[in-house]
Amino acid sequence: MNHRIKQTPTAKKPVSIHRDSASAPAWPSFQGNAQLVGTSPSGRVTVYVDSSLGQEAQQNAQDLLNDADRVVAANYGIFGTTGGPVSVIVFALGGATDGTGGADHMGCDYVTGAAIEVDASYGNSARVSALFEAELSECSMNGNLCGLSTGEALSRWCAAVVSNNALSDFATAPQ
């Protein structure tokens, strides 16, 4: 099942996660060459970028790497849980590079949903962090609500809270 989104509380000290490998996971839809950008200081987030997109996407990915632990801590604070490590790739999802391509992941937990895709948003890295949170929050739902309209609404609310409403142009419903 594919769960795609379209168009901070203080946390405890992060626990370090040891990753045996930083090899790129199987992504929900990305088929290009994933270039490793790095792993966040906590070890919870490994960031990749589509190597064909150039400097602006690289900047989005670097900014996401720098912001990843803040997003994860906020997410854990919202849900009152601790999840597992995730990988995220920044690329032109749906061909867009302005964030409107949305984000995607395969499952609603930290095992089946740990490979997260987010659309690049040239010049607006806050949108990339917001898209990341939208998918991360669905992993934190652990199979509950994710994929349902209430879960989609919750993931967008989480993204709005974590990103100061960087996805204000995304609608949960037409009215």
C-alpha cells in the first residue's frame, strides 16, 4: 500500500542509532541514482538526493539533513513515541521541483515505511522538511489512521506544526 501526500515540543536527548550500512533502500518510486548526503547526528535519518538534479536539490537535501533531528524530535513529541531509523530521498517527485510533487512512503510504520521520498523545493527547504514530517508522522501512526482521511489530515497538521505551515497551499479537502 502506497501512502502519498500531495500538494515543536522539546524532546529528550536523542538516542544514537548505529547503522550497519548507508546503502540506499528500495524507494517507492524513485528509479535514478541516489547520492548519499549523510546521516543525521542522532543516526535516525539518512538523507539521499537524486544525483542528476544539481546544486539546488543538493542544497534541499543538505538543509533536510541539518534539520532532520529537529523534525524527528518534534514528531516523537507529538506522538509520544520513539520510532526507528529512516532514509529519505530528495528528488523531482512527479517531475516537480517546487514541493508540489508531495511525498511518498510504502507503509505505515518504521519497518515498511522507512524509505521516504520527498519532492525537491528549490529555494524553499522548509517545504522539504514539512513533506518529510508528513510521511514520518504516518510511520508514527503504526498502522492506525495512516491511509485514511483522518490520518492524512493528521499528517498534514503535523507537517504544518513542525514547519510553520510551509505547505499552506496543500489542501486536506476542497472545502
